[in-house]
Amino acid sequence: MRIVIVIAALTALTGCASPPVNRSPANPLTVVSAVDPERYLGRWYEIARFENGFEKNCEGVTADYTRRDDGLISVANTCRKGAPDGKLKVANGKAKIIDTETNAKLKVNFFGPFWGDYWIIDLADDYSRSIVGEPSGRYLWILSRTPTITDQSRADALSKLQAFGYNTSALYFTQQPPTD
């Protein structure tokens, strides 16, 4: 019986394990100088991410942000399991702006009392591409208003991430469904 308890405990701990740190702490992480929350709302497609447990085997990933009546932001993250046309999985949560000077630092919540950092560290002037990270360097997303980005936009994003001290070779590039 003790063996079963130990195996169960180890399995639970493994499931809670954090992803690896993929950013040098030498450069403090900074956010963009200003975000217009109303322009940031809407659909974003995940172009790339650092692998993490809650997006395991996810393709065709999107995030939809809408304003709630209480001033918070509704978050609906979708994932297609295994392939861009795989079974749909949706995670609903909420976000709140915690830095009202820039609107670039948010906290997101998907369950219980747990809130995670969501820092907008790069944002195209036309709000066509965003890079979201958090201080530990364990989580990172490149987002776009379209399912794909140009080679130039990708190179620009990777260059900025390298300047921030990120290990860009650890990025996973999400498969999105083909566009018509």
C-alpha cells in the first residue's frame, strides 16, 4: 500500500512540475510602454510557445479576450488536441490589469485562487503581433492576429526574444489550420 501512495504522490508532483527556465536572468524582463486594452481585445493565434503542461499536445491554439461587465477580461483559450483539426478543448478564465500605468502587466486565472503573470513584452504598433512572457522565463508565447506570420515578422520576434535573453531554440511553433 505504501508503494501505491508513493507512486501516486510522485505522479502528482511530476504533473505539477514547472517547465524549465528558458531565459537568462541577467537582463530584467521589461514590458512595453503602453497597451490600449480595447485594441488588445479580440482573437489571437498562437504562433509559438515554450512547452508547458497545460498545452500538452495542443495545436490550432487561439486566445479570445473580451471585456466583462465587472471590468475584468474574459479569456477563452482553445486547443485542438494532437492536430489542427483535432478535438476541441476550451479553457475559460479571467484576467485583470495590475499595472494601470502601462496596461502591459496582467494576472490571469483559470481555476481557484491561482493567478499567473501575463506580461506583454513586445507589441506591434498595429497590434498585429504580441509577445507575452512572465518574469521566471518558464512561459512565453508569440501571438498574432492571423494564423501565420511572415518570415520577417518571425525573424523580428526571435531577434527581440534573444535580446531579452530568451533561449529561442526552446520555442515550439504551433500548427494552425490551413487558411482558405
